[in-house]
Amino acid sequence: MTDSVHFSRILLCSSDAIEEGGEVMPFDVVHDGEECRAFAARFEGRVSAFLNRCTHVAMELDFQPNRIFDDSGQWLLCASHGAVYHPESGECMGGPCHGGLVRLQVEEEDGQVYWIPDAHTQPSAD
Ligand code: FES
């Protein structure tokens, strides 16, 4: 018997809906039993996804909806107190963060972006 569980991937959006270093694509998840927002971002051509939850205080990162990249398009920035995260790894790069963002698994294929749920992060019931 194995304890690995496989989850079907879920279509998030078309690839061109996530612009490089620009607006992120939001989606809703349940993380460890708690409703939470998440987002997918594109950096250097690749898509990454994270919980939309700062590690300083458990608040959403964006003050203006879906604007999490800084003006340079190089960093993810928390609007509350300026924590800075790497857009591909989610690693804390500066400011008051306590560790990196929670990373979610995504893949891109044939012009579509998919999220792959895992044991901690499941689709929202909505
Ligand atoms: S809540 Fe994000 S930096 Fe304080």
C-alpha cells in the first residue's frame, strides 16, 4: 500500500491570460481546511503559483486586485509592509517575511495553465 495520492489537474486559464511580470491570475483553494486565495504568476516565461498569504501576517499580498508584482516586474511584493518574494520560488528576498510563500504546483501545456492540487491544498467547494 502506498500513501501517495494523485489528484487530477484543474484548468486555471489560458496561457496568455497571465502576463509576464504583470497581473496575476487569482483562484480559490482550501488549504489545510481553510478557504484561501491563491494566484498564478509568470516570470521569465514560466508560470508559478502560490497561496496569496503573506508570511509576515497572514494577509493577502495585493492591495489592488491581482497586482502583486512590483513596478519592475521582478519581485512579488506584499502591499501591507513591503515583504519581497521571489516570483518563481516564493523565497523571502527582503522585508519582514518569515519564510517563503506556500508554493502550489502548476503546469502549462498546449496554451493552457493547470493547477495540480495536493494533500494540503484542494479545490474550493464553490
Ligand atoms: S503582511 Fe505582508 S509584509 Fe506585513
